[in-house]
Amino acid sequence: MNSLSVEADTSTGTTLLGKAASDLQTDIAIDDDYKVTGTLKYVTGYTGFSGDATEQSGNYIALDFSADDGCTIEVELTNSAHPGWKALDDDGILVARITDKDEQVINVRAYNPETETTSTITLDLSGLTLATE
């Protein structure tokens, strides 16, 4: 079985599409049942996230996923404007716009082609606080 893990991206030197993690979120924690808590700040003018003006304001979460060497990590944000599975870049960092913490979840899977195994997790976002303007 693959090893798949997630943590809040709080790396001070990491630029997340033009923003630091501290610009997007505070006190993000993930418990053993994959329930996410903390606060997503309200951000405006986030042009690095999207060229679509309607997606440049709101609440964004930054998470860092890792898996065994050779694995491909894919994520799916349910009830989003862009449905479907998306492969993460090699850095394993996801930045997602959260519009409804109670109706959205983040599904993650890591596939290892060498062993033909898949690991999955589902992140419960209902514990988040979405700051408003």
C-alpha cells in the first residue's frame, strides 16, 4: 500500500501562486479522521490563482500532499466550478478555492504504477471557518 499524507502548507518560503500560506489561512490543522479546522482568510485580487475575475476573491486553502516515490497524486474538489480529478505538480501543493465548507470535500488519491496500488483519503472541510470581507 502507498503512503499518502497531508499537512497544512505553512512553509514560510513557499509562494502559492503569488501569495504566502499566511496570506490565505491561519491555524489549519488536520486530525486523524481527516477533518480540517482553522480559518481561511478572505482574499481579494488573487490573480495568480485564476485569470477569471470571478475566482480571484474568496477563501482559499493550501495543503501539502506527499506519497511514496513514483506515485502520482490526484485531487478532486467536490461541488466546485472545476469538477473532476486533477494531477498535482511534483511539489504536491494544492491551492483550492472553498465556497461551501459544508458541501465540499477534497478527495485525494495516490497511485503507484509499479505496484498498481492506490491510496485514498477524503478531507472533511466542515470544521473550517470562512472569513468574510
